[in-house]
Amino acid sequence: MNRKLRTSAAFPAISLSQHKPSARFDANLLVCPEHRAEGALALAYISHPDCLRHEMGEHHPESPARLRAINDRLSAAGIWDWLRHVEAPLAPLRALQRAHHALYLAELNAAWPKQGYVHLDPDTYMNPYTLTAASRAAGAVLRAVDGVMAGEFQRAFCAVRPPGHHATRAEAMGFCFYNNAAIAVLHALDQHGLARVALVDFDVHHGNGSEDILANDERVLMVSTFQHPLYPASGAEPLGFNMVNVPLAPYTDGVALRGAVTRDWLPALERFAPQLIVISAGFDAHRDDDMSQLMWADADYAWLTEQIVEVADRHCRGRIVSTLEGGYDLSSLARSVLAHLRVLGGH
Ligand SMILES: [Zn+2]
């Protein structure tokens, strides 16, 4: 059986990290001059403690330990202090409704437990904090879009959970409830009046929810890579003219990845000339992550980010909003996020 298709009962145990760097949420915090390298940019790091309160059982890989591992690594690497920490607001209903059916949102609310868990699919559960965390995650990307569009900061990384890219217009699945990336894209188009927004998804799983929501919207270009076959088994046949889906065979390494991105993504992004780029940043294609059989390394995430930054610098004043999707091996997740942020921040 494919390892990704295992049930939650077979999820590996995770040792939770207890150490947490001191949270520093201050929307007015400026980049510390002595930590700012030549050419460094204002990079917002948007999160909220509520994102740690959603959990799906101690053996579930999509755990609060993921964010703690990332924060630990950023702190140890010395970049925590030059990030511009911003607290994620709750997302207004109207922003969620751009991506999701009103009935789905109402049903999700009705099923939300006051105690214990409610299972929505074999791997996706709600606890009493889930929809608050999901609202913070969606609120983070909205805040990120508003910030980059206002020039408050040039780029933003949303360190949030639950992730979003499997959530369709009307279904929670694959650990996802609200589709954060699609919510960000539609907010930029509808609220900020942009005409062209690109979504880049390099999570190892196909972003079926984002495709469901954004397919055939001429204002959007979605480019993605994903292992195929793998959960959720979609993506090989794109659902819309605006989808550049690049399925990768198991054991694809970074060299092949770079070839595929250069061949398939970059010309499409260049032609599209986006005014903003949103990234569904999943780090589960890493060779150390047993969610998949892809063989990427930390440096591949840096390279991918460099390619996206170059497109953003040419077409949209460098504006990028990146939001965390998957990545379940805590060490490689944290290292890869660090590599991603160093490039986004110009360090
Ligand atoms: Zn994934």
C-alpha cells in the first residue's frame, strides 16, 4: 500500500517539542538594523497562538509540533529577530464565502464539537479549537495580502495550521478545512482589484481543493508539482485552462524537479505576468519526509523560492504571499522553511 494512503491509525508517533521561542507579535516591529543583511527585505511572519490549539490526536502528523519545530529552527538560526511578526486576525465570513459554499461553511460550524473530536474523513478531525485556528489561518493570508498590497511589507510567510489546499468549495479533506491559498487569491482579485494572480503549489500532494475553486478563472494561473500517483489521486488531468499541473513520478529528485519547473512553470508564469504570487508552501516532498517518495533536499526549496522571487521581481514588485501547507518530518520541515524564508527575505 502506498504509504500516503495509510489510515490515521498507522500514523507515526511524534515527539512534541516543548521548547518555544518567545513569541513576539508586534505589527509595528521594524526589521532590526544590525540583523539586516545587505539587500534584505521586509518579510512578515504571520501566525497566531490559536494555530497551536487545533490538534487531531497525539499520533496525527498534522500536529502543533510542526509550528513549534519551525519556530525553534528560526530562532536557533538567528532569523527570528529580523522577521516582522504580525498577529493573524480572524477571517471575516465574506472572505471565506469567496472560496466556499455558504452551506458548507454552515455545516462545518454545526458539526464543530464543544469537546472531543468530530471526524470529517479518515484523516481530518475537528476539536473545540479547529475552526478558530482555521479562521486565524485564513485571516493570516488575508492580512498578508493586505500588507503586501499596501507596501507595509514586501513579502509574507503565514506560519499557520490547519493547512488548506485540499479543502474544496464544499468539502473538508486531507487535514484541510478552509482553503487559505484560494481565499488569498480571491481576496486579492476581488478586494484589491487585481487582474492577474498566480498560485504556485509545491506541496507533494496535488492541491485538488485549490484547483476545484480556481479552475477556469481567467484571472488566475495555478502552477503545481506533486507526486503522482499519491493522495488525493487527482491532478494528472487538469480541470481548467489555467492549470499547469506537473505530476512527478515517485523518487523524482531535485534535478528532475528543476528541469520540470524550468520547462513547465516558468514560461507559463512569464506569459501570465502576475501582479501578485501566492505560494502553497508544502515541504512534504523532502527526501526525509515519509509522506511521499519524492527526493527533494533543503537546497531544492531554496532554488524553487529563488525562481518564484525572480518572477515576482520582474512582474509584481516582488510581492509574494506564502502560506504553509504540508511537511511532516519535523527536522526537514523546519530546515526547509528556513531555506524558503532566507530567500524570501533576501538573507
Ligand atoms: Zn502535502
